Amino acid sequence: MTNKLKITFLLGIFMMIFSSNMNAQLKPGELVDGIAAVIGDEIVLESDVNEQMNYAKQQGASETDKCDFLENLISNKLLVYEAKKDTLIDNRSAAIKEQANAKYRQLLSQFPDEKTMLAAYKFRNGYEMKNAIEKIDVDQYYGQAKYQRITEKADVTPNEVTDFYNLYKMQLPEVKDEISLAQIMVYPKLTEAHKEDLINRLKKIKADIAAGETFESQARIYSEDEGSAANGGLYKNIFKGQMVKPFEAAALNLQENEISDPVESEFGYHIIQLIKKSGKVYDARHILLKATPTDDEIKTAKAKLDSIKGLIIAGKITFKDAAYKFSDDKKTKFNAGIISGADGSDKIERESIPGTITYELAGLNKGDITAPFEDEDNKRKVVKMIKVEDVIPAHQITLETDYNRIKQMALNKKRNEMIEKFVNSKLPTTFISIDGRYDNCKFKANWKKESIKK
């Protein structure tokens, strides 16, 4: 059932580079690091393989064959190598590098100093850590971009779904207890006095800059953007469409080195300085004051949702229509408020639900709605209420109860077959070298380009 060529372990999960093997003590004679494989001009290090294995073990994977992990990495590196040659895939190396620097600064903001952070993550210096972050992000971007290009036309018919189920039904796992949920979420509205206070504070900062303070120093002191404050509010190589619309509109209407008036966005209020602009890319600094609601503003938002709940219970509006009309959550408001699970379906495993929501759902049955409660979404305080749309006990997968889930499995299998076909087509013309330590590996693909005996 397991396709060894599927991109199961893309290097997109940032924390895997800090897995526990970095804390392990080396045994006498143990290899510190080295090149495990070369694919075109891409390299897989021995440490990459070890980190993948360790991460998979932490996630409960039963397979621990090192050859399998190396093959996953080689396959992904071939996609990365081909993606970088694909003229239809944007070269985002410069933007990824800047994003890696932003991630580094964001992590740094969680520690008292850089030395403490580097010690915690077992890096010798900041340059080494930034390179590790950048490497993962580059592989993730190009690997996924090529994967999507190859599989974009993949589809399965109902007959193919049925055939897939009949072939693999004895191997399909049991579904754990699940629940289907819908939500209405609102951002508490700031009072006019609160907004005016934030705007006046930014106007004062702007005036201080005009009087001789530097934008960089003021950003380090006042900005509440964890990703840029430590770097003087600077974002480099911003592609058009990358930032929220109010920010981008204000930034691109400035002359170089000009500073905007206070600008409102979904994150709060900014003043922005355009540093330079070249085509579709620009550099800018900003100072952000977050729109963090007060207790009274949160209380007002709860009262609003409570009144909406009353209308729903009275039958004057459906939950679906209320979500569309009142919810601030763009991911769910156009879909009847339905919250998607990890696999994109409308079913969520009960054990994966965050503790805050689990507490609010305690004792509720199908059709019940929680009281409005405070939560957090993308680091912003929100108020929401949740409806229990369905409760699904643990069961064995069947076509009748889990058609969409089985369809997704069948589609994933077809995509993996397309990737396998693409990889095999590139093997004859791609330089591939695998270290002798892996001579005994039985790879699914002919990475070693051995002659096939008839």
C-alpha cells in the first residue's frame, strides 16, 4: 500500500531540523556527516536521512528502513532539481532567503538572546541556523511546486474509487471517533477611542522620525511585529501580492524613503516606509501596533454572537446563513461555517481538537451550539461559537460512510503513480550518485541505473 516514491516527508516541517538526534552523543567512529547522495546539482546529506528517520519515529511511524527514507529524499531532490529548471515555476530564492531570515528573527524573539537560542537548537552560529531554515524552505517550495505541476490534471472516476476500495479495503485503517463542526468567528471591534489612540501613537512616532530619530530604531522599540521588529521593521524582496492589500497599496503608493500615514490592516495599524522598488519586488520597513482588543471589546463581541445564537435557535436564521453574514473567518464563512479537518474533509478526529474547543464542546450533542467564547486565531484574539454538525463514532471505512475519504486516497495513489512515472522518465538523463554505504539498499526506482536483466 505504501508508495515509497510518494513525497511523504517533504522538508516543509520546520521543526524537524531540530529533532532529538541533534542532542544525541556521537559514538566512537560514528560518522558526523557526509554526502549520502547527489542528484543533478542537489545534495542529500547523511544528517538529512537521520533527521527524517528520527522525525518519523517521533510521529509514530512503524517503518524505520533507512533506505526508504533516503529514497524519499532522493525523489524529492529530483523534483527540486527539475523545478529549478522549469521556466513556469517562479524563482523565489531571494524571497525564501528573506523569509528564512524573518523566521530566524521570530524564533529569536522567543529567547532572551541569540546565544541562548543557538544553544537550545544546537547550532554553532546564526549563519548556520539561517542556512538550515532556508534549505528546508527552498526544498519545500520547489518540491511542492513541481509536484503540483506534474499532478495538476489528476482525477478519479467513481468506478476508479470503487475499484480502489475493493482492492485495498482489507488494508484501510479504522476511523477514530470524529466530529463535524461549523463555526462563526468574529474579531472583536475596537472602539473609536481605542483606534484613535493607536493612530495618535503612530503619528507621534512618525513625527519623532521626522525630528531626527531613525525608522529602524523606532521599529525596534515600538513595533509589535515579531517577524521584523528586531531588524528595524525591514522586509526585503517582497513580491506583489505577498502582503495584505492595505499594506501593499500604501507601500507602493510611496516614493522611496517616504513614510505613510497610519494604515489599518487586519493585523492592526502600521506606518510604512518604502525603501526601494524594482518591478514586481520591493523592500519596505514598517512599525505595527496590533489591534489587541480590550476586555470590554471582547465582552461586546460575545454579546453580539449571543444575540445571533438567539436568532438561530428561534429559527429566524440558519447557522449557515449566519456564518455567511456575520463570520470574519474567510476560510469557513462561504462554506456554511464548516471547519475542515487535516485531510481537507469536514470530519475532525476528536483527539486532535484543541483543548480550548474540547472544553466548550463537553456535553454537547449533534445540533447543539456552544456559548460564545474567547479563542485565538493566527495570534489574534477572536470570539467564536461552534455548532456540532455531526458525531461519527469509530468505524471501519466503507464506501457508504466515507466515499469522499476513499476518493481522496484513490486520487493520492494516482498522483503518486504520476510522480513515479515522471521520476523514472528522468533517471536516464539525470546525474545520480549514491554513497557506497547504501549499496545494499533495494530501491523501488532504479536510482543506481543498474542494467535490468532479462
